[in-house]
Amino acid sequence: MNKKPLIKLMATSLIASAFFVGCGSSSNGNSNGASSNNENQMANIPYLRENHANYVAHGSQATPAPTKDASKKSIDWIISATSTEGATKLAEHINIMTGKLKAADTPRAFDKVFIMESYMKLNGFYTTAVERDGTTVVISKNATTDCAYKVISAHSDIVGGDFFAQGIINIDHSAEGEQILASSACDSVRADLTKYIAEKHRTGMGMN
């Protein structure tokens, strides 16, 4: 692996500050329980949920948290795992979920924030890059619009506060998604995004 981008990003983040795609899958709300469980296994969700406390912010023992730069519309994570296996499973999870979003799949179809993230990824409004070096995982997301940045920023707060801090993946943040949708940043995509949400939203799906 070419480690230069990883090392450069780690240095930048550490100077500045001294997950990623959604956990939990409902597959557009059309899966039965068995297929949903299989998808979760493939995306390493049971492992990550059980071992959420084994991930820390790089260089500390603090809960992982994103480094945000609104001026660049960028969000970066530098996460250390307690094992290479843990780092590998985290990186795999993010790549799997990114692929699902690109395919118009909707992990956590009960949560409008995650549906909005699916829309942004499907339409190319943000990029995701993942690198693993030993037990360290670096995730970089870069949005091309203010609306997309608001969405991936909200998602990063959910991942940090719900998942890494508590191992929780079933809280519905749809109210926050609606606030973002109503903001002026999303004026240009509101009609299309509202339609997408209506098509994808499945109340109560994936909340086990």
C-alpha cells in the first residue's frame, strides 16, 4: 500500500486537533429478517457492535470523533483498533456500505439522515476514501455541496456519539434529517431529495 496519503492525513489531523456509512442494514426495507441478518454479517456489523469500545481516536484513548473542515467540506477520521483484525473489519465495513450506497441501497432505511446520505452518494455529491495501515484506519469524506456536507456531518456525529461511544445503531435521527432538508443549503435538491426519501423510507425497519 502507498502509505504517503495516510501519513500525510494523520499528520494534518494531529496538528489540527492536537464511520462511516451507516451501521445496520435494511436493504431498502424489502429484506426479510434472514437476509437482513446475512447482510449484517457480511458487513461485519455484529463484530463491530460487540467490539465498538476497542476503537479509539489515534494517539489517545478517547472515543473516535471526526475532524471537520466546513470550508473544505471535508470530514476525516483517524481511528486506532486494538488489533489488525479490528482495523480490517472496520475498513471492510465502510467499503461494503459505500458500495451499497453507490448501488442505491439504503442502509438504515428507517432513518432519513441515512437515506439522505444514500442520495448524496448515489448522485456523486461526496466521495469516500478509506486506508488501513496496521491497526490504524483513516477515513476521508469530501462533499461537493453544502447540503451534502450537512448530511455527512450529521452522519459522522451519529457514528461518533451513538456507535463508537455506546455501540448503538438503532436510534432514529430523522428529525435532524428533516431540519437539514429544510435548510437553504438544500434548496436546489429539495424536491428530488424529498421524492427519494419518500421512496426509500421504511418506518421501523432495521431497528433491532
